[in-house]
Amino acid sequence: MVRAAILGSRGYTALELIKILLQHPRVEITALTTRQDESSDVSQVHPILSGRLDVRCERLDVSEIAERADVVFCCLPHGASMATIPGLLDAGLRVVDLSADYRLDDAQTYNQWYGLKHTDPDRLAETPYGLPELPGHGVDETIQLVANPGCYTSASILALAPLLSERLIEATGIIIDAKSGVSGAGRSPKLSNLYPECNESISPYGVGNHRHTPEIDLVLSRASGQAVKVVFTPHLVPMDRGILCTMYCRPTGQWSCEDMMRSLGEFHGDGHRFVRIVDHLPRTRDVSGTNFCDITVRESGGLLVVFSALDNLIKGAAGVAVQNFNLMYGFPETAGLLPGRAGEWSGDE
Amino acid sequence: MVRAAILGSRGYTALELIKILLQHPRVEITALTTRQDESSDVSQVHPILSGRLDVRCERLDVSEIAERADVVFCCLPHGASMATIPGLLDAGLRVVDLSADYRLDDAQTYNQWYGLKHTDPDRLAETPYGLPELPGHGVDETIQLVANPGCYTSASILALAPLLSERLIEATGIIIDAKSGVSGAGRSPKLSNLYPECNESISPYGVGNHRHTPEIDLVLSRASGQAVKVVFTPHLVPMDRGILCTMYCRPTGQWSCEDMMRSLGEFHGDGHRFVRIVDHLPRTRDVSGTNFCDITVRESGGLLVVFSALDNLIKGAAGVAVQNFNLMYGFPETAGLLPGRAGEWSGDE
Amino acid sequence: MVRAAILGSRGYTALELIKILLQHPRVEITALTTRQDESSDVSQVHPILSGRLDVRCERLDVSEIAERADVVFCCLPHGASMATIPGLLDAGLRVVDLSADYRLDDAQTYNQWYGLKHTDPDRLAETPYGLPELPGHGVDETIQLVANPGCYTSASILALAPLLSERLIEATGIIIDAKSGVSGAGRSPKLSNLYPECNESISPYGVGNHRHTPEIDLVLSRASGQAVKVVFTPHLVPMDRGILCTMYCRPTGQWSCEDMMRSLGEFHGDGHRFVRIVDHLPRTRDVSGTNFCDITVRESGGLLVVFSALDNLIKGAAGVAVQNFNLMYGFPETAGLLPGRAGEWSGDE
Amino acid sequence: MVRAAILGSRGYTALELIKILLQHPRVEITALTTRQDESSDVSQVHPILSGRLDVRCERLDVSEIAERADVVFCCLPHGASMATIPGLLDAGLRVVDLSADYRLDDAQTYNQWYGLKHTDPDRLAETPYGLPELPGHGVDETIQLVANPGCYTSASILALAPLLSERLIEATGIIIDAKSGVSGAGRSPKLSNLYPECNESISPYGVGNHRHTPEIDLVLSRASGQAVKVVFTPHLVPMDRGILCTMYCRPTGQWSCEDMMRSLGEFHGDGHRFVRIVDHLPRTRDVSGTNFCDITVRESGGLLVVFSALDNLIKGAAGVAVQNFNLMYGFPETAGLLPGRAGEWSGDE
């Protein structure tokens, strides 16, 4: 059994991670940290876990974590992650970082978008970006640290990377109109997350300056070998979870929806069990609670409109983190994510 | 025009109050206070008011308020209210207090339930309890301070007072199972009010110790001339606004639902335009955004089950505050609350 | 008093219309029709109206309507409207039609998008399109029939018409990514409107073929004197009411957000009390229950992003219908819509 | 592998059943029926299953079902179930019936509450009531047909049976104030289930005549050896799923909350992994998506208030159906329900 620690265990992503790892046949959760002084049973922090996990959420230092765990899922906020992770790595731990701290590839872009000086720039450049559906992602059994992708980013890239790689759509002027449930805003109380503020309302935010923008541009550019530039507009929707991206693209030549669907199907066809190229228009409730990303396309007014939907807490965070973990340990990519599925696990199971 | 100030103007109740007063033909809103240092335009605090009211939310002292206003609607929390109101009264202002500070009639009960020493006990005893549907409420043009009732309290009392006054139900063992929308918890960020905590969930809270309990007991006892004791259990429901009370009562003698409905109809019949005795089972959406309270009864297993529904922010707070204000100024009780209704306003309108 | 009939009184738009007309100082609601055989008290159909309106919803023929009413608000579905309205007009009634039947200007486009042969094509061409914020709308005291605009259409046009008229943005390739609450889908039970289908989900629909598309193109082309073509993508959002349009536009020349805001302000500045050009990003909850439309702009990736929000049942349907009614009768445009507002009504009120 | 058929596969309960069975290591889903003429791929009916199950929803007769399956989960409505099940049993199939048709034990009570003549009365009397947490439930490897309990019923009985069996509370006058999400009302379109009817509203229904009442009375009476009578009031809450029961009980003698908790803990202690006796007040979101039922108690005004929460579609329907199935096949009771949990499966897994 791999012993796993989760740092920043009070949040919504950490809860999803715990729920997935509880059904992973090769993992035991051995440590949960919080930056609060008070130590609490995990079932006080997340009552849904009552009777299912007997670990306390507590403040632990690196040596205590290293003693108890082999791998760390770091759910700390950006900034706090890069302050913590170098120590964990030095202590020999393997790390999946769910923050944004190791996703970009140069410190300057990081400094500019996050308003913080990056304190670990060398590692930033060499850390693989863990979106396992991208060829050449570089996450394997030799890797000690993986940067887990952003939720909006995954939803966008899984749909656009195939089309851009084949040069079926233009690399600039892509519009991503994105809609997210409120859990994406985290579990720290603030006015804009209150029930009576979010309920019965949809609102845009972060227009032109959301931090997933450079991440989308960077990864799509790398994946397609050209300079990709997107216009990204996120919106807050009155629901717990789910992201829907509606993407407007200009095809480069003669085209049909069938061509685009074929390209998507070929890219995601072999072995990428978590991307579903569907005929119907995706609804977030059809991916909610799962690690799937549903994608389809339509034509409208001469543009290609691409839709993708995923659960921001799972395929957008905790689920892909477990995919990365599985790759780091040579486990089947679906382990813990599709329990009971025939063929999930080969071997002695 | 009566010049009105609202203290504690950032909350949900204050917003409803402003919306009602904007359609009141005899009121001008002249001051809005906040305990925050920063002064803001009201449309920044409540964007729904953009272009409709040009007053700033600012920190004001008693003399500034007294200079600008004739009447004060005090939406401060309990404790803060009783620290502020004596000064306002001394300055000659008339006050409708929406907090709990002047609702009970002895300081000891207050101290016990609110965990605070009451600092204005003499006035506590003599302040009228402003539930205008109760006979002898005592709110009239001579009154300087009125205690506005609690939301759960109003929903309970409007339904139970008639039946208790006529001794149709037993005075003890009444069970009030109450359900409220989240706006009742206020606009201060805390974990339990976050969208992802409240959404897709119903939960009880304050079982056996909610502060509206002694208020319900006191007012029902006074209204019916006997010692009334209720068991009160509130629940949080995933909706913005609305309270539904389901009340289980033991009839005192032979009875039928028709008897009970007749008693309710007679009590609320003459001139109480805001209580509707209905045949259908009440839904909160049928009172939402209105100053109505809908009430009906059913028989179940030998018990009388009474249902009442109201909008916690309006009939449970801001709407009844305006009813009280109207009584204090000799205006029609419906002024501002039923705009355009034939006969709302007699005279020179 | 003007005597008003509402046809198709069981729906959500009809309910909003009733609520507005109840607070209109010059209107009496005298007839409500339904196509169901059973006649019901309006408070059975809409319990929120209990005690507020004593009119039955019943099947009425044209002569009965003409006997009771002066003006008809027609909330029938498209097709049913054009089958009914000629008779109403012949009987001397004035009509505000809330369906799509008289919005377009040629029968062929209607036939193509609605899959129905238009049965009253001459009148189609000459009926004014009642969006009162557009110069030259043509709704005045001489008019017998007005076509009330669509909800998505109003939200789009109020924001885009000013910019297109001044040629500040290109006329083609405008992308309108629209989000609507579920009440927009009407009150007829169907699987896709069920609570457990809509809740916790956002989904696109009608991509490339929504019937508001030709209406938007037509009205914007007419308003700006050029051929406008939009790409329109509606989405269903888990909320009762509200529409948010996120619109991506290519500016024609050198520009700044300030320029665009100035253009919007000038267009909507004089006397258009229901359009608010705001600095903050609009949320639908800040227009919910009101007749306001909030608009702002931002720059993103070289594009102009325009946001507009309105309540689909009010500013998108019942509220603008009352604006049109007011224009047809020479009443202040705000009558019934901003009760109590100083200056709403000039004269003997 | 056991081959399973699901009858009535279009509903919400059937979907949950499919999701659970997909992660059951000993089950293969081989047939899905619908009473509609049209045959559809299951992913059209339930898009969340895209790519996960390749079975069509189709109209099948008994012999076709018997050819494909060993066990049938019958999700047909009451009435339709008893018309179908005798034929299935004759064909040698084993059946878990999720309808109410075999839950009661005499035809007369059934006829009275369901308004239908029971057509299979002998089998009604002898069919075990499949609530596996009750001692003597009688579901084992010899049983061919099991009646799966109602959702409200399970939530009530799991909490009250222990206290009644030990005579800690009085058998009559128990009040069950129950609150349910909308999925409990099924997936057939009707006005009362529409999003804009349910959202932002809580409403009582079925007061004094809900069909789970005789089921609760019967099972509690049988479990405790005395005549139990409850007053049951269900309410509809704006959420997809979840049931909360608030139960008011009169203790029979001297008591404390600790006594009651101890009794609950002993009853549910050994091997009932799906009932959690918790200290905190239960929220439905803490059992949502799980097969757990959370229970706690409080004192209020001399009464014992008992709270229980479960997911109506899982522990209240599909989850307990799989528990029953596991008992019928000698599988671990948790198989399929707690994937990955250490010790779920003993043997060759």
C-alpha cells in the first residue's frame, strides 16, 4: 500500500481526493494537514466521512509528514505550495501539487499573473504538467513532482488541443466562455460565496485577467507548436460543481462537424477512458461526480462551437491528481476512479 | 415626507427595507449607516439599487443621524441595538428596532438566552411588541420605540395566537417544526452560509436553544392569558428566503378543521390584509417577495397540524417594520406594501 | 381605468403581468383566459395572488373578451397568437402580443424559423416592434397592435444597438453567449424542465437554430442600417429567472472601454429609465424582480466584451409589455413599473 | 457473474441502481426495460452513462428477460409491479421489487391506501420486507422475492425501531416531520415537479394521507411488538436528493440523550455498516451519494427529538436494493456499495 498525505485537507478538493483514495485499492491515507492550530477529527471537518476514515486533520511539519507518508497531494493555495514543496521533495516524498505554483514554465509569467515572486523557478521549468491525455505529458514512474492542471484549463485543453494540433482551427481569437459551479471558489468564507449572493444569479468575473488564461495559452501552444492566444471569460453559476466551456473557433479551411468530431475521436481514442466524445450537447450534471470530460461540436454562423463539460472538483482537480498519481506509481490510470469496472486492474486483484 | 435613516444598511433586511420605502409615498430615505470605516455608495453595497437611490452608506454618529432623519429603522445586531437606541431616542428620533433587544419583557430572560447583560432594562419592559395583527399591540402615533418581531416568531404567532386565545388547542406541548431560507442567517461571511455548504442540503440547527423560543412563549402567553410552552426546531433550507412553520397541536375538545379555520378567519378577518387564511397547503414561493402570511390547517392522526408561510425578510422583518412605521405615523397600514392597490391610500394621494 | 384582459393566463409571464398591472394606477384586470376547459379561480392557478385578484381563468371567446376589456395582453404561444389576434383587432381591442408571431417582418423568414406558415402576413410587416428604448419604435397612441420583443433579443439589442448604430463594432461575427433561468422555458411540464434535470447543471441548447436569432439580426440591422449577423448560443442555468448575455465584438477602429461606455450612456441617457449603464459586472440577481437591464463593457484579448443582464419575465417580457401599453395609452412609461418613484406620474395622482 | 435486469430503467432510482451495479464485482447488467415503444441506447436515456454501459432500454417480455437475466430489479410503479412480478417468479427469476406492492402484509390495507385491489394477496403476506438492519428481516439465499422499503420509511424506522423495541419511547403520538428532495417525486413530467415550481420554495404535501404512513406503522409495530402509530408529514425541499426526518417522541421514563444514543448504538452496532450514530446534527449533504443513514438525538422541551438523514435514491431505494441482492446471493452486504473499502470482499477478489 502507498501511504498518502493530503496537505490542506479542509477544502472541497481535498474531500474529493479523500473519497477517491478511499476506493483506491493500493492507497492508505495516513496524514491530513491543516494550517489551523486546532487538530480535529476528519469527520468533524467533513462529516460525510464519519466512520470511513480515522485520521486527524492536524498541523504537521515536513519530517512528520515524511515519516508517515510516501506521497503527498498538496492542496495548499498557490504561494503556500511553493513554500512547502521543496522541503517535501528534499525529504524524499513524491508530490502531486494541485496549486498553480508549478504549472507555468517561467517565473516571470508567474510573477505577473499571480502578483508573487516565484521562489523555486528552476523547478518550475522542469516540472511536468500533468494532463495525462496530452501526448508527451512526461508523468511516469521516474517523476517526483507533478503540477496538476487547473479546472478551467483542463476543460479547455482537452477540447482544443486536438483541433489545434491538427491545425483545424486558427490559433488566435479563440473565445472560451466558461461557466463554473461555486465550489471552484474554495471553502474560505467570503461575501461573494454566500448562498444568498450566488443563488438565483449568474455573474461573470475575472474578465480579461483570470489566472487560468496564461496556463491555457502555454499548454495549447506547446501542444500544437504554435502561439495560441485565447480570450477567456469565466462565470459563476448557482450550482455546487461542474464546468461548462463554450468555445468559439474559426476553422482554418473547408470543414464539417464530422471532421472535427473525427479529429477529437482520434486524439482521445486510444486508452483515454476519461474523455467522451459525445453526440449530444453536454450538461454538467452528466459528468458530475465522475472523472469524465464530455466534448462535442456544432456549427453556428460559420464558426465552430466546441462544448466541454467536467466536474471541476474531480476531472478538474482531484480525479486528474489520482490519474497522475497512478502514472507515477505504474498503476492502471483508472485505479480508484472507475471502481468495479471490468479490466480496471490487471494482475493479482 | 418623513425622513428615514437605516442603521446597519449592508444586510439583507436593510435592502428589503430600502426597496419597500422607495415605493412608500410619504418617505424619503436620507441616511444609511454602516459600522465599517469605509463610506460607499449604496449601489456598491447593493447593486440592485443602482440608479434608484443616491445616498451613501457611511459611519454616522447620533447627532448626524438626528440632523438628517425623523425616524430610524435599526437593523443592527442585538447588543449593538441597545447600545445605540437610547441615544437616538434622547435625540428625539423615533425608532423601529429590528433586533431582538426590546422584544422580551424582562432583562433576566434576555440575559439568559442572549448571553448578554441587558443595558436598558426599564425600556425593555415598556416597549410595545410590534406585531400589528395582535389586538392590543399598542403601536400608535404616541409611541417612540417599537420592537419589531422575529421572523420565526411572526410565522408562529400569527397562526397560533387565534387558536390559543380561544382555547381551541392546548397551551403546552405545541411543536413548531420550522424551515427557513439562508438569508435568515445574515450577510456576514461564515462557513455555514457558503453556497456549497447550504446547497443540496437541509439541516436542523439550534435545537432546543434557538433564541426565538422565549419570544414565542412570551407573546403567545400574553396573547392568550395562559402559560404557553412550545418546542421549536428550526431547519436551514437551500433557498434564499421564506419560512414555513409546521405546527403540531393537541385540540382541547371536540373539533374539526372547519372550526379551526373559522377561528383563524375571525381573528384575522377585519382589516388584517396581510394574513391570508387559505385552503391550499402553503408554499413559501407563494408569499416570497410579499408581506403576506399564508395559513391553513389539516388533521393528521388526531392532531391539528397548522401551516404558516411568510417571507422572512419581508413579513418576517422589513415589511412588518413598515407596518409599524405606518401605525406610528397614522398612515394606512398598507402604505408602501401594496402599491397601486385600490384603497391603499385615502385622502390626497 | 383601462380594462385589461390577459390571454394564456396560466403561465409565468402572465403571472408577472398580473403582478405589475395590480400596481398600475390606471388598469383594472377584467378577464383572464385559458385554453383548458376547466374554469378556475386565479388564486388556484397562481396561489401567490390569493386575496389580491378576484377574476376567474376561463375559456372566453372574442366577443366575451371584447365585452369585458379594452386592451389584451396576449400570452399565447406562437401560432395560437396569430390565429387569435386578427379577431381581437376586428372587435376593436388593442393588443400587446407577447408571442413571436408579429416580431419579424416577412412571412418567409417566419415560416423558415418557426416551421409554420404565417397566416397574417400583411399585418406582420406593419406591426411595430415594441422595444421602447429604440428610436423610431413607432409605438404610440395610434397603434392597435404591438409585437413585444423576445427576452434574449431585448438583452442583446439594448447593449448592441448603440455600438452598432455608431459603427463602433463590426456588424458581423458578433458572438452572443446567453444564459437563462428555467422560467424562460414556460410552465408546460416536460422532462427537460423538471427540477432534478435542471438543478446542479448548466447546458447549452438550440445552438445555431434558436428562434431569437433572426429577430436579433433583423432588429439590429434595422437599428444600425447595415446587415448584422450574430452567432447566438443560449444556455439553461439552474435558477428561476434572469438572463445574462456575454457578447464578444470586434471594434472597428481605435477604441477604449470609456468610448464604448460613453456611447451606451448617450444612447440610453435621456429618459430611458430602465437601462442602467453600470461600472460593475452585472449579476442577474441585481435585476431580478425589476424592469431594469444592466449593461457594462470590458476589454479582453483585443475584443470588446459586452455584458447585459435582465429579468427574462419582466424586462424580457411582462415589464416591457407594460411599457408598450403605457405608450399606447399615453401614460408615463414607468407607470406600474416603479411604484412610488417620485415623478412617475404627472397629473392628478 | 450474476446477470441483472432492471425494469423501468428510465427513472432516477434505476439510474442509481445502474451506477451501483457497475461497480459491483459480481454483477453484469444484461437487460434494461422501458414501457415505451421506442428502444433507445441507455446513454440517450441517461447521458451520464455514456461509454460506461452498452445495453439498450427496450420493451421486453418475461421470456426475453428470463433468457437474459438471473435477477430482476423492478423499478416499475406500484400496480405495474404486481402485474409483472408473478410472471417473473414463475419464469424462475429472483426479484427485488422497489415498488410498494409487496411491502404491506394484508391486501385490505393496500387497497385502502393505494386505491387499487391487490392482485397477488397471498404473496403479499409472505414476502420479506427488505430492511437489512432489522433483526429477523428474513432476506437470505433461499428467498426469491424481496420488497424493498420506501425512502421515508427507511429513514424513520432505522431511527425509531431501536427506541421502540426497548420501550424507551411511547408507541403512539410519534410525530415524523419529513423533508425530501424532488427526485423522490420521480421523473415523469408534471407541473409540481417543474424547476420554477420547486425552486426557492418549501411546501408540505400528502398531510395525513401519505402512503408511507401505514408502512411505517406496520414495520415499527412488528419490530417492537406493540401497536405503533405515527403522525407523518412530508415536505418537498428544493434539492435533488436527500431526506431528513425530524421526529418528536415522548420518552416512557427517566431518560437522557446518552441513554437514547446508547440504545441506537447497540442496535446498529454490530455489522450494520450503513447506519452511523453521530454526535452532530445530520445534514442531507453528508449522506448524499452514499448508502449511509446518519442518526442523532437531542432533548427539547422535555421531548426527545430524533434526526435521521439519508439519500432517498440510494439508502432509500437503490442502495438498500443492492444490500438485499447481496443477502440473496450470499455476497458481502457492502459489495458494490463501498468500493475499495478494506475487507469489503473476502476471498478471491
